[in-house]
Amino acid sequence: MKTNDLLKLMSEKIAERMSGGNPIGAEEIYTLMEDSISSLIDMKTQEIPVFVHIVIKRDDKYGYIASCPALSRCKGKGKTEEEAVTRLKEDIELWTHSCLHVEKEMEM
């Protein structure tokens, strides 16, 4: 969620709390912020299949190297083509999970 979304959520909660005409204290604002941030962290993610082109090359040292041009840092090495592709899939999964983790931290 973007910073603007967080600010909107906070302002709505503060306006709701102040609608009775009572002033709101700093401690209450802090509690509202904490609750808002907690609700943002609890967002759900859903995995969807994504199809990408891969390249498999014969290699004298490793046997086979599978790579994905769209994800240049992801590679898989193996004695067989199947092993190289399996390791590439694992590398792509690790890469996507690390991207999601970094994105969540950046949103905060």
C-alpha cells in the first residue's frame, strides 16, 4: 500500500474518532497508526502462474545451464536439462519471494 493510502486511512480513523466533538490525544493517534499499519501488514498475497521463455545451453563444466532472459539473474545448473530447469525454477521462486519481501518493507 502506498503512503497516500496509509494517510487516507489514518485521516478517516481520526475523523471518525473526532466526530463526537472530543479532542484526540497523541497516544490515541499513535494507537490508530499502529492499528492501521498492522492492518496493512496483514495483506494477503496470491500466487499466479507466469510463463516465461527459458534458454537451455550445454556447458562443459556444469552439463546444462538454464536461464531466463526476462530474469537475467536467475540461472539453474545441472547434469541434465531437467535438473537445470528444476534449479532454475527454484532460483526464480527465491528471487520472487525476495522481491515481495523487499516491496513490503519499502511500503512501510
